[in-house]
Amino acid sequence: MTNTNAKLSQLINQAPKDIEPQKDLWHDIEKQLDKPEFHQVQNNAKPSPVFKRLAVASIALMIGLVGSHMWQQKASLLTPKAPSALLATLSEIKNQHQLQVAQLTQHQLTNWQATEIGLPLEKGIEQLRKAAEQIYQALQQTPNDKELWQLWLWTQQREIELLRQGQTLPVTPLPQGA
């Protein structure tokens, strides 16, 4: 150890006492001293225009990627997990409605549709059926649309109400041969 300490001491003694720059720096230092302080900070901290453009472009790209990722996550949350279950429910409700309509038309003992009073009612029922069918087709395409569901259920309910109202109309008995 003493040998390494001796070598270290010898190297320290041999090292130059002053380090001189390769060129005279005082002229450049003197120029900097004459400038106000905020100019010095601006010149020293001023990033290059290429760096600014690159930074803005990368920030815009990152925001775009994050936004697109969030949009995809939101879209996947809104996408139904089991559209087949909704379609099955839709079909089941339609079948139940058709059974109710069949039961109401079976219980008709008289022909109220043939009377003049029943004609507007029959036209209304027919329009409701056409509308319900169009809404049903739209629901098959977008089973998550709550407003379509409400409209479709309303048309079915209204059809049943009109059929019940038709049963209370004054009727003409069926002719003997009918």
C-alpha cells in the first residue's frame, strides 16, 4: 500500500498546477457580460426549431393515440355482450303479442270489422301492425336502442287496446252463409 501511496503522491506532484485553454476565451466571456441577463438565459435555453416541431408532433401523436384507445374502449363497452339474448327476447315478445292478438280475435263472436263504425278502427290497427313490423326490423339491426324498444312495445299495446275497443262496438250479426 505504501508503494501505491507513493506513486499517487508522485503523480500529484508532477501534475501541472494550472490548466490553460487551447484558445483565449476571455473575448467571448467579455461579450456575454455586456448583454442583459434575460438575453443570456434565452440564448442558452432556446431549443432549436426542429426540436420544437418534433416535440409538438410527438405530443399530438400521443394525444391521438390515447384518444383513439379511449374511443375503442368506450365503443367496446357500448357494444352489446350478448346481442343474441336481446334478439331472443325480441322474438319471444313478438310471439307473445301474436298469441294475445289471436286470442282477442278468437273471442270475437260478431263481425265488428264489417260495420262502418269498425272501418276506421280496422285501418288504425292495420297501420299499427305495419309500423310495428318496421320497428321490429329496425330492432333486429340495433337491439340496444331503448327508444325503439319503447316505441315497438307501445305499438303492440295500442293494437291490443284497439282490438278490445273494437269488441265493444255495436255490431251487425254475421249473415247466415258466412
